[in-house]
Amino acid sequence: MSLEILHEDLDESVLVATATFEDVRVLHRTEKALLVFVPSQVGEKAIGKVWIPLSVIDRESEVLYAADFGYLIVKRWYSDKQQWA
């Protein structure tokens, strides 16, 4: 797992800090969210299967559609809210 600010994205004139997770698989996609499997652990707690709102996924993320596999990049405030930091 890589949970750090890897880049800052200029999004509508606002700098947005991001968090990146490796080896994420998309299980399902709806109009508003992705169901993903995140194999990462935070401390002793596994993240596992979670719904991620599309609105918090960075446009540089490699995973956006069902069966995608790769890096998931989300807004840092969201990962902090989920206690993944």
C-alpha cells in the first residue's frame, strides 16, 4: 500500500492532495460509485471490499471500470475520513 501524497492535482484552480492504493481491483461500477477490493492494510486492519464514490476518485486513477486492476487514486480528505491514513 502506498498512502501518501504522490502528486497534487490542479482541479478548478484548487490544489487537491491525493492518496494512492496499489493492486486494486474493480468488482462493480454504478452511476455513482465503484465497488473495489483494496488488498492494503492500515495498521492491522485490512481495507478489503469498499464502495468508493466516483466524485472522490482522481482522474489519474488507473481503475475506473469493472474488472480494472491497478492504482486507485482518491482525494486525501476521503482516505483520511475513512481512517485509511
